[in-house]
Amino acid sequence: MPKIATIDIGTNTALLLIAEFDLATKQLHTILNQIEVVRLGQGVDKERRITAESISRLVLAMAKFKSTIQAHGVEKTYAVATSAMRDAQNRDDVIQTVQEQTGIDIELLKGEAEADMTFLGATIGWRNLPKKFLVIDIGGGSTEIALGDQNGIIDGVSLNIGAVRLVERCFSTIPPKPAELEAAKDIITKALSAPLSRFIQGRESVFAVAGTPATLAKVIQKLPDFLPDRIHGFELTYAHVHSLLDAFSKSTTEQILEMGVEPGREDLIVVGTMILHQFMRIFGVPSVRVSIQGLRYGVAARKANEFLK
């Protein structure tokens, strides 16, 4: 079976998926997932530029990924970049630097395309999908909401609320000051309220993608490590999210790490949880189903079709 590698270059992390594509069944089979914290969006919300330090972290992560890709004999590699790269005025220079130093070509995705492929990736392999449902992807720079059904996406939006963006804009300390929490909450509430009427019809079934919901599932279950089989498909209730938001909002970074949040997310988890909490409150969502799949799976599914041509 042909092997495909896809790389999702986000605002906080870079994610690698290596999968096999079964030509007979047209199914993707995961071989491995790998993550690197690159914090590409550090300072981008204010300066509109990716820093030299962030570029160095990205190049190092891409070099690691390339080594893994080569070791697995992958035939096709596709890398996509999202919010931080979209916002950065020096994005072309960053993309060129990565290509020159690692040989990896990066495609810049528009917000709508990100929502589309995240929707596709989040629901790959799920059986008995509901008539209509939502997918929410809480990223470092943006949050995507998509409405769809078994035939695919119906509507999607990319909102400029993400964990890295709002931490830099609103917080000066961890734990945040009460006024800082309110400032972040106001921004999130306004952003989520605007598209409410477009997406509320899918609120009865929601899939939540990305590091925040996966981390919450890990913390709620008190898992010692990130265990995909225990996290993928876990049902996060509003009560879960509400209690964790309250706990995180009062905790130091050391205390947050002790709760089970993985390094690299400890300063972002308050805002990430707040985005999910406000989404569930505003849309009237009692629970969400966690999907550890996402954009990289959607890209793989789309690109795999090229093997059929």
C-alpha cells in the first residue's frame, strides 16, 4: 500500500501523520503520529512577523520529520500551514527557508480550506454519523467551526480566536488576573456569537479536534500518558469543561503540569478551555466527542485520491 506523510504546521505545534492508503478499500491506516512544539505564532498577532527563533524551531522540527519520513519509505509528503503563517508578512521567506533547508514544500491554506479539511479528517473512520453535526477545531491562532453531514461539509468558518493569539493579547501572568480572564472571555464570546445562526442546527452532535479537547480528555481520565485509544472518542461534558476551566484559571503553570497537561500547553490551556467552554455555553452543547484526528488526516484523505488517478 502506498504511504503518505502529511504535516500540519500550526500556530503552536507541528504535527506529522504517516499513513498507508489502501487502494482497494480507499481507507487510510495510521502508521504513526509525531508532534513538535514550534510556537510559530509567538508574537505574530502583534508584530505580524514570524521571529527568527520561531523559524529555527520550525526548521528543526521539519528536519526531524523528514528523517522519520525517510525512515518509513514514504512516497508522497504534503505539508500545510495555517493561521500563524497566514497572518505573517514574512510568510514567503519562511516557506522558502524551510524548502531550502529541508526540501519540504509548504502549502498555505486559507481559513475556509482549513475548516473543510479539518471536517473531513475529524470524521474519518466514524460509523453511524448523525444526520447533521459540527466539528470545532481550537487552534493556536484560530478556531474553525464546520457544519456537515455524511456527504461532507455544508458550511465552515475560521475565527481569529486561538490559544496563542489570546494569551499574548490578554494575559500577563499565569494564573491570569480576573480582568484578563474577562477580557479574553469577551473576545471569545463576540467571535462565537457572530456565526451562531449559521451553525446552531448541528449542535446536537459535535466533534472537538486539536490539543485542547484531547488534553482535557487526558486530564479528566487521569491518564499517565497520551493514550490515543482512551482519548479518541471520549465524551467531554459541559460539566467536565466547566470544572477544568475553573481549576486551570486558578493554577500556576507547575500546578497545571501536575494535573496532567503536557509541556508546551501549560500556558495555553486556560484560553483553549475557555474557547471550548464558551462554545458549548453559547451553542447550548451538553457534550462533545473528542477526535484526535484533524487537518492532517483531511489532507491525507484528499491527497490520497491522487493515487487513484
